[in-house]
Amino acid sequence: MSTTTTESDWDDAPLLHAIIIPNYKEDMDTLRETLDILGSHTQAPSSYEIYLAMEQGEAGCEAKAAILIKEYTKHFRSIEFTAHPRDIPGEAQGKSSNLSWAARYINRKYSDEVLKRNVLITVIDSDSHLSSKYFTLINGMHFAYPETADSTMYVPPIIFDRNAHVVPRLVRVADLLWAGAGLSGHYASSSICPPTSVYSLPLSLVDRAGGWDAGADAIGEDLHMYVKCFFALNGNLTTRSVFSPASHSNVYTNGKGVRGFYNDIMARYKQALRHMWGALDSGFVLKSTINMWWSRRKDSNKPKWGSTIILLHRMYEAHFLPIHITLLILGSGFYTLSTLSTQIPRLLLQTLDITGWMRLVSALNFIYFFFLYESYHYTCVKGREEEMLRANLADRMVDSFSYRRFRTTGLDFCLFPVAGILFGTVPAAVALCCQFWSLGLVYKVSKKPQRMAGPAP
């Protein structure tokens, strides 16, 4: 691509979407389904560049990539693969290192600083389903706000709407709460909205942040990259919500009976432990805040302390609150049960009464959230099914539209405390304790449902 492109010429050109799909030992049919959906978008042949971010630690990854490239080369502007080498000092196998390697390749490919502003990197999981509206909305926002185009990250909400009806109820509720946590940042006045799995940002911002880290402390690559971009801009990162949810699958081992139930629970727990291992980013945020304070007079970009305080609070909510709230509830409960009310100091008794009412209000808010979630879930599933029907892909997605019905999902409302403790409090406590003696966590791919094998395109 020419390095003499003028800024005005590129402003008139459409965005180029470089879509990175990190994968490691993923099922071929899962990757095919993701590529089928991306390839069904009308803008795919002109503006989608697919980068399969492979890992050399997977035997035969080059052959797998070559097959997919041959099958899908006509569907996109281009489709290529990169393979992250094994045994690079300081780099761990996992999504972040694969992303980092692929991003370096893209950065060398587009070296013109003017062009980088309109090359948008989109990161998705191997099983993520994105609507064509996702990229259309990004195009509109990118050109509607040119003053912040270089400093914007685009974040969609997520939805688990493909196999929720076949997984254990606790797994379904855990992922429902996980989706709800992501939704909590998508409101009009929100200044902090970390992504979950799927997000987009201009290549120029990737450069400014120094790219993706590939060490063991960056296992939560989505949050870690968000934090890197945030502090690279002294807190002046703009986050725009893309109201086209990214569809995901629940963890599922395809097992049956009691053994299948146990395997699904353990697989979801291991995924939760990996999520909570991202508590390392709380320390990273604190360190970066201190560095921003000391260097505030050396940068013309004035630090945005209000957003920084909110980010620190979000780190507490994500990594420490699940433990603290459980300990407080259990501790106060045991104390009031084992101690006569006449023996409890008056001030402490009043405090316990107030917090009891606060817990009741919180529980009612959770129930209200579940009520609102029902319509959100239905809208997402219905919209995805209609789009797949128009693209003639629905018949190849057997049993992949997971509608919720109160008769079968009503009990979900009652199990959110159990799911919260099992997949929130416990893995958070384990992760924080283990991090006293080790920062490394062996990255294991979460088992996802195998799709019905369909004919190659």
C-alpha cells in the first residue's frame, strides 16, 4: 500500500477492518462458522482483512490455517495467518501473545501514520458471532467524531445466546451475571467501559499504547489492553458503546448425565479462575496511576483524574468486591445467629439492621435486572436468527438459538447467589492467594460446543 497517501484522501476512504481471530486448538468447524458469518456481510470483500492468530505450540496449526485460507479467500479482502513462536523469553502461550504477534505483523504492513488512523483492529474470540451492524455502527461513529477517532475504543455488550439451554443451570446463571457485569458500563454518561472478549480500536491507538503485552501478567488481554490504552492517553481514552451485541457460547463439554454436569461445572470454574487471574491488572492500574501522577507535568495531555478514580473503583468491583461482600454477609450472619441481640452493642446492631435492608434492596435490584435481561436476551436471539436466515446460514446452526422460557429458566432467579460464590468469590480468592507465589497461570482453552459440520464454502 502506498506510503504517500494524503490525509484528505484517506478521510474520504472507507474504514479498513483488520479482524484478528486468536485461536489455539480450536475446532475447525467452530472457526468455519465464525468465518461464514463474517463472510456473509456485504462489506466483507471490500473492507475485511482476516488474520488467524495461531500458536506454534499447536501441532499442525499452519496446515489448519492453510485450509481455511483456501476455503475463504474469496469471501474477504484478504485472509492471512500468523503463528506466535514458542519459547520466546517473557512471552506466555495464550490469547494475548497470539494477538501481540499478529498486531506486530499488521503494524509492519501498514507503516504509514496517516493510514493507521483508518485501519481498525477488531479482536474477537474464535466462536464470536458479530452482526454486520457492528461494523456499520463503528464506521458511522468513527467518521462522526473525527476529533476523538485516534483515541477511541469501540466496545459491544455480550450475550450468551447459543447453547444456554443445554448447559447446567449454574453455568447459565454465571454467564448471565458475566454478561450483566459487562452491560453495567454501557450507559450514556459512562466514562469507563472495559471490553469483554470483543472490541475494536484504531491501529494508531495500538501503536500509542505499545501493542498487546505477551507476558503471564497479561492473561486478561481485553482488560489489560484497555488499561494500557487508558494510561497511554493519561485517562483521556474515549469508549463508545456499539449496540450490536457479540454472541458467545457457554462453556460446554458435550458430556451427559452426572459426569457431564460435573465436567461442565469444572470447565466453567477453570474459565472463572482465568478471568479472576486478571486481578493482576488491579496492581497494574495502581502502578500506572502512580506513574501518571509523577509524570503529569511532562505530558501535554492533561490527566483525567475523575475517570481514573472510576477505573480504580471498577478494579475493586471486579477483583475484590466478590470476596469482601461474601465474607461480610456470612460473617454478619454467623455473628447475629450466635449472639443474643441484647449482647450486641447498640451501634453495631443498628449497623447490622441497616446493612440487612441494603442487602434486601440489592436482592430486589438483582431480580429487576433479571426481569430486564429477559427482553434483552430475546431481542438478541431474535435479531441474530433473522440475520442468519437472510444469510442462508440458519439451517447449518442446528439448535444454536437459545431462547429463554420462564418455565425452564425461572429458577435462574434463585441461583444467582450460588453461582456468584462458586464462579466469582471462590476463584477470586484462589487467584489472589496463588498470586503471592506465582504470577503465571497455564492457559487452557475452554471447551465450547461443536457445531454441526457443514459443507465447506
